[in-house]
Amino acid sequence: MEITQKFSSISDWFSNKNVLVTGGTGFMGKVLIAKLLITCPDIGNIYLLIRKKKNIDSQTRLQLILQQEPFRILKKQHPERLKKLIVINSDMVEDGLSLSVTDRERVTSRVSVVFHMAANVRFDLSLKDAVKTNTMGTMNVVTLAKQMPMLESFIHVSTSFCQCGESELEERAYPTNVSPETIVNIVNAMPDQTLEIIQQQLLGDQPNTYAYSKSLSENFVSKCGLPVGVIRPSIVGASWKEPAPGWVDNMNGPTGLIVGAGKGVIRSMLCNANLSVDMIPCDMAVNAIIAFAWHVGTEKSNKPIFLNATANKENLISWGNALEIGKKHTLNNPFSQLLWYPGGRLTSSKILHWLAVILFHIIPAYFLDSLLLLTGKKPFLIRVQNRVKTGLELLQYYTMKQWIFRNDNLRDLQQRLCPSDRDTFFMDTKLFSWNEYVLNYILGVRQYCLKEHPSTLPRAKRVLMYLYLADCLLKLLFGIFIVYLMYTWMSSTKSITATLI
């Protein structure tokens, strides 16, 4: 991506432009919409493709989202801008996105910028579900975008883990062994049982259906002929600053690990502690997405542009250091309703991890669930540990392998921005301190995910102290038991030896 001096501000570029957003109800989608409304006051309408979910209609889902943290400042200071949000009832996996004739005409005739963020990020989806949601959904959005005569920029949000077989991910297109169109035909034609048989052969060196479906989506988008930008965020964590330090609204990825370890459920994790974690705060990733849309629109390239929104070598932290920092702040700011005193360790040994899981995950779960049954209460720990086991097995592929994500285009993009936009759309990962970021992350998890008010901290600290004493007592008893077993074994061995002599 060559650097050319174009000092028109991002806000000016978005002026009077109508925007289409898919995935606006998701973690990053909410931040993106709020950021656009706050920083681009003259932006046109923002059309949101939202489907009906669990008997909640699209308009009601938007109203529920507007009650959340990303829109607090807007509701207080600029409530009139929220009128620019227009809900379009749709379904990504259906042909034509299930748009009505009126909605289709309204969108195609007015939209200039498309942000395609919708995706199912679960790693354990069946091949059919992953391809339908992530790949076919992308195809449907591209088909719609091709009907937009005013389109200037189409941004496809992918993931830096879309080519897991590559040790170094460059900012370029990667072909797939089988075309996306062929895979879609296979998925639609074959029964689930047959797909399960051939799934691993199709995936190749991809670890799961999510990564595979995203690679297919990228391949399709890169050849669609539109003014396309493909952006690949790495692990997206809580916000650094916006909408609030530590804001996060889901249990995916690192957030789930923080909650599991902080509540004393996860005691061991198969992970190479020396490997680096490439994580980018949510607000930095969103800023890069918005700035990238401006770049694609002003560049007017007839070829797709790729950008890895990653830290690369600029501000990395190892898994081991992340654990130590997280443990420190979790013990100072414990969660409520702890199941046990937080502890445990990382290990790259499968044998040690297996032993730790048996001793500290499975046995305690069965023991405590038995006590719950005896006291007439509903057991739940075995079910929790089964979910933890499945989750850790899916994650360990990523915690035992190192990648290099080239991000030259990200750094070039920063230099292209005018000085005020560099501050407004901050994306320089060197700016934040991991110690401060992890602290805010944990406080954000308490407040936004677990709904624990700061006033609950004193009681949580008292409970933590009791659990610490109980943990020490249990370790002491366990140590005495081991010593007793060793003494008994040595005495028996000595007696047998004496008898033989």
C-alpha cells in the first residue's frame, strides 16, 4: 500500500454518505456504529441488516442494543443522531438476504459504503453451518453490493487466523484449494453424515470450520470486482478507551479464559507460556476498519486491498506474562460467586495437563456435585467442566503455535491520516500499557459481562480470603496424605525386604 498524501478528514469523506452494516448487533459492530455517529456527525443514514432472533423482532433488538454502553454518550449528548439508524429486516443465509423489494431498492440506490462484519465465530460449528453463515452470507452481501451504483468502499472483516497453515500471514490474497462456489455446492448437496466424513480432508491445515469458512469468504470477496478492502483483526479484546476502558459484552476468546480462571474453574491450560499473544483492543480494531473504508474509497483501486489489524512485534505479550498480570489484578479485584480460589498454571506438557485436569478439574467437580446432590441441590459443576474441557481443547491449537502477522499496511494507514484523525481514530498498538489494559479488562468483565457492581468488591475480597485459607488447608491435607502414602509404601517395602532376607 503506497503512501500518498491525502489530507481530507475521515469525517468529511463520510459526510452525506449512506452506510450499510452487517453484524451491527455484535461486539465490534456496536462500537463501529457508535463511533461513526460520534465522529462523523454529517454521515447519512446507517442501514443495519438485523434478523429476528428468539422471537425478538429486528427493531426491538436495535432498541435493546441502544441501551448498552457504546451508545450512552450518544443518547446523552446527541440523541438526534440515533435517528440515522435504520433497521432492515434480513437473514444472511437466505437468498437475497430475505429483503423485501422496497428495502432492497432503498439500500441499493442509496448506499456508498458497506461494512460486512456478520459472522459466527464459534470454532465447533458443523461444516454446513459455518459455510452457510460465514461464506454464503458473504456471497449474499456481495451480490447485494454489486447492485449499488454509488458504492465506493466495501469492507470485509475477516480474521488474521484465516490461514493457520501459514507461519507468516502477509497482507495479500490467499487462494483456497477448492473454490468457495464449489464448497457451497458440496455443502448444499451432501447430507450431514457425508460432510462429516470428508470434513477433515476439505479443511486441510485449517484447525476448524470457522477458519476454513473465513478463508473461503476472503477468496470470494477478493475476486468480486468491487472496491474491496479485506481487514484481518487478530484476537480482539476489550476496549482500551472507547466506549469505556475495559468494555466487553461477550465471553468469547480471552474473556472466557479470564472468567474461567478468575472464578477458579480453570486450573490448567495446555499452552506454551513463552509464545506471544497477538491481541488488539476492540476500539483500535474498529478505528482501523473505519479508516480502512476511507482509504479504499479514496484510493479507488481496481484490486482488493488487504490489511492485518495486528500488533505483530510492536507491543506483544507472552501467554505467561499475561497470566501473571491477570492473576495479580484478579486477586486484587476478585469476581463474586467464586467456585474456588483462583490458581493453576500453564503447561506445554500434555501429560502434566492431563494429570492436572483429572486432579483439579474432574475430581473436584464430581466431589462437589455429589455434595450438592446429598443436600438436595442441583449439581452443575460436571456440566461446567465438560464445557471448559471442550473450550480448552478448541483453544489449545492457538496457544501452542506462533504466527507472524505482517502489518505494514496498518502502519502505512496511520501515516496517511491527518493529525486530528490519528488522534480520533487511534490504532497504534504501541500506545497502551499491558498492565493497565489487563486491569481495565478485568474490571470491565466484572461490570459489563458479570454485571457485578464495584460495591460488591469488599464482599468478594472476604470470600476470596476464606477460599484462600480453604485452599491452603486442602493443600496441606493433600500433602499429608501423599506423605502418608509414601511412608506406608516405604514401610511395606522395608518389611518385605526384611522378610526376604
